[in-house]
Amino acid sequence: MMRVLRLILIASILSLGSFTQTFAKLPMIEENLNATILVIGSNPESEIKKSKTPTGVGTGVVFTSDGLFVTNWHVIDTAKEIDIYVYDKDDNKKYKAEIVGVDKVMDIAVLRIAEPLPKVMTHAVWGEDPDVGEEIYMIGHPQGMVWSVSKGIVSHKRRYIESPWQRMIQTDALLMPGNSGGPLFNEMGHIVGINTIIIPSQDRTNTQAWGMSVHVEDVLWSIGRIMAYGKPRRPAMNVDAQYDDENDWVLINPKANSNIFKSGLNGEAKVVDIDDNPVSNFGDLYKFLKTKKDGDSVTITVEQNKVVKDYTFNLETWGVHIESEVETD
């Protein structure tokens, strides 16, 4: 009997050792908790009441030592005042934040914490394109449960849900309201995405099926544009486009009164290249457009009715086009 108990005890100790090893502490967890902030948007009701109406609650992550942080635009889009709190049991102070710029298409906002900066605040490190199956974790404030950590894996790294400009990383980590704008970290503790969208289960019970995070490369593109120009300056050709998968080419049809239409191209045409960059799919087209800004001059080569011709025009601003200005018979 004593031998059996001794064997059980040894097995329990060995099991505990393996349990401890399997659930090792997440990489850079303390540093990333201190870089993750609680973001609250609000609107003052009146000078007499001196109260505020909350407009949004979400998460942000600091990425520079001077207090720049990123969150989702939808967290602060209607707020007149933005307050943040940091991960420090000894610091319950409310800090003010100011908007540097927003990218509505990418649902990204860059803000700066007003000085004096929190003493314990750190800034997170940017990572690279994650791999499918890679372990990840996120920090946020789901349903008011502040600074909660959840863990999962990358299920897919190239999902397009709402826009071809907004590439999403799909994960199975728990993502709920309050996580919006928070960081997605890879297995080294580096940021690989910004948590943005919940895909609910098909039974409409509001239980999460999948979480979607804006890809780190797209986040950095938005931040770079905002810091350089104060806004994304996202370019647009203002064409209807479709991909012919049988022939592996892109067909475009200029919108009436667009710059490309005014340059002389009218009707459907196959894209050959743009500024000498070959185009055979949408990926080629958007890869090129990401190197340009609205107002830039480009030359597109197309084939129409077996005739190859160049058209030069200025790129327009994404989302801005008014067809009603066109006069028709």
C-alpha cells in the first residue's frame, strides 16, 4: 500500500512539473501589460451637470516612448474627449489623449497621451507577418474585465472582411467588446495585429466564432501615412474592377467623370501594367497603390479591342467620387 502511495506521489510531482512547463509564462507579458491601456471616449453633457456620456470603451497599445498609441477608430469616432488609464495598481490617474490622425477604412486611430506621461508606461515592439498555427495572445478589457489576457493560435493570416485595404488575421483567442483596438502579440511578445472585429456564431447567440485583427503590415502602413500627412491619403483609380480567373488578368471600367475617364479611357479594358509594374491580379494592383498617394500621376497600360494603349492621370482620394456631376442624354 505504501509503495502504491509513493508511486502516486511521484507521478503527481512529475505531472505537476510537466504542467508548469506546458503553461510557461507568456513572453514579455509584464512589459506588454504596461504598454496596453484602457481607452474611454466621452462627451460632456453640460457645464451645469459637469458629467460625461461615454461614447466608447476599448483598448490601445503604446508604441513609442513619448506616448503615441494606436487603437480602433470606432472606439473614439464620436468622442469629444478621450481618457486613458494605465496598468498600475498605484496609479488610478486619468490621463488625457489627443488624436493625431485616423484611418477610417482601416479602422485605425493614432493618438498621443498628453504630458506628463505615466511613470510605469512602457511601449510594445512591432513584429512581423505571423505564420498560420503560430501561438498568439491578446490583452484587453472584454466587457469591462480590465487587462484580461487570452491565448490562441493564428487560424488564417489573410482575410478580407470589409475592404481590400484591410487585411485581417483570424485567431481563435477570446475577443469580445472592450478588446477593440488592443494588441495581438506573437509568441515572442511582439505586436502582429490590432484586434478589431468579432465574427459571431451562426446561431446568433453572440458567442464568438472567430476574432479578426488588422494585420501588422497594414497597421504600420496607416501609422506611417498618418505620421507623414496627418491622414492616410489613400489613392483611388475610381474604376469598377473584376478579376478574370480563367485568363489571370484584371478588367477595369472607369467611373464616369473620374480622372482616368477624363484621360480618354472609356469602357472595359484589360490592365497590362501600371507605371511599368505588371498587373495580373488584385494583389498586384493594391501592392502598387500602397506605394502612392492621392494626387500622384500614374500611367496605366491597357488592352482594349486588341489595341494596347497608355493613359496618364492623377490618382484620386479613396471613397470620394460623385457620379451625379455627369451630364447624360
